[in-house]
Amino acid sequence: MRFFRWFAILAAAASLLQAGGVSAQPYPSKPIRLIVPFGPGSGSDILARILAEPLTQALGQPIVIENKPGNNTTLGTELVVQSPPDGYTLGLLTNSGLAASPGGLTSGVRYDPVKDLTYITLVASVNYVLLVNNDVPAKTAGELVALIKANPGKYNYASGNTGGIAYGGHFKNAHKLDMTHVPYKSVPPGLADLISGHVQIMVADVPASLAMIRAGKVRPVGVPSAKRYLLLPDVPTFAESGLATPPVMDGWWALVAPAGTPEAIQDRLNREVVKVLENDAIKAKLLDSGLVPTPSTRQQVVAYQKDQLQVWTTMVKDLNLKLE
């Protein structure tokens, strides 16, 4: 009996040591899911794939990208919120799910972006451009306004993300245009329908649309900013076409984790992601894709998200924007 009692004690001790060894494993010790709330080919997907390889090398574990589009990115955001706070599910989320939707653009949001998420770093920002199908005769944003007013009810405009919804809605409301909004889950299918003529107008982010613009498959008629874009130097601003410059509704990305993720994991992720974003080769690749790297401290991204939530809450109300 004494033998068996000692055997049981030793077995229990071995089990505790083994468990302790597992819990003491350095982070990360297995692949990391990266939730991207837009489909393949979108600006978010492009950004994720540029970052995945260097982050895999830095962390020593694969970064597995999962595209989860839906309901203006709230579906993908909810997946992150509901995941265990262990550092193995992260989200490359945008102003859509972190500010605009919870600010009132999308109904039925079931999470609090301030309380239910942990913010690691800002990642990048992006500009938008007003596009038309090549058969549309307008060459500038001003000409497009005149064309739509001369043909009420004839034209449809697409959106594939929050910036597209916001800029498109502002374009329609500010100029009292009779055109129909056709929302898509992400930008690529909207661009495909723009090229084919199923829709005639679209406000899209530059990274997702740049290749189609350069190939001549769609025509840019204006940029809704105070100055021309470096990557689209020949495209006039709205102001140059005689239109008012809209409020800034450009997109941004943040790397986030579920609330309660350990501080040490947050710090490790911030260090590694910031290093990647500050790498000259990565910066050049991002800029060539129309993405502006914006690495930050954890404190800076928290403050920025709260500020943007207030901005979008006010903007949605003032512009009477709503996801249709």
C-alpha cells in the first residue's frame, strides 16, 4: 500500500511539473489566427498578406489569415471579441468595425469596441477615390454630378466598406442626387460589377482599386481630399472640379485582441509589429500598394480609437448616414 501511495504522489508531482512546463511556454507556441473582416483582394487582405510573412519570421509561428467579411465588418470584429484572450486570435480591424458601425452606421452591433477589445497598435491608413465605369461619359466629379442630375434614377453607386459608404453617401446627400446605393461585402466584387457595368459609380479605397485604375478597367474622376494623391497625381480633387471637399472619412487599421489579453503578450506584439512597420522594405511595399504605415504605442491607438468613435458618431448623425 505504501508503494502505491508513493507512486500516486510521484505521478501527481510529475503531472504538476508537466502542466507547469506547458503553462510556462514562451508566447507564441502555436499558430496565430489573424481575422481580416473583408474578402480576399480587399485593402485589408492586401495589408494582412504584406505583414504576415515578416511577422511569422519575427514571432516564430505562422500567421494564419482568415477572411471573415459581413455586416460592415462587425461579423469579423465579433469573432475577435468572442475568442479566448490568449494572444492566438488577433484582428486586423478597421474604422468600420471599431468606430463607424458602433457609432451608428450599422444597426445591431453587439459589442463595445472600447470595453471588449485590447488595442495593440495602429497599422496603416488609406485614401479613397471616386470611380466610374468606362462607359460613363463624365471625366471629373463635377461632370458626374451634372450627369446624374440630368438623368435622375438612372445611375447606381457601389460601396464595399465604410469609407465607400460614407463618401458615397456624402456625395449623394450633399448634391441631392437621385441614385441608388448598392452595398457589397467588400470592394473586389463591387469593382467587378463596376467594370461589367452592373453598377456605374463607386467610391473605393486606393489599395483595392489601384491595379484596376492602372490597367484602365475603371476611370477615376476625383479624390475627396484637400490635395491630390501621390499615387494618383493626375486625378483632380473634388475642389478642382468645383465641389466642396467632404469631411475626412479615410480608412485606418488597428491590430487588436480580445479584452483581457495578458500585458506581456500585448507588449510583445506591439514591439514586433512596430518593427515590421518601420522596416524600409515593408514601408516601400505598403506605400506602393497605397497603404500608409502608421505604427504607434498601445496608448496612442487606444486614444485614437476613442477619438474616432466620437468623430464617426457625430458624422453618422450629421450626414444622416446609414448602412442600407
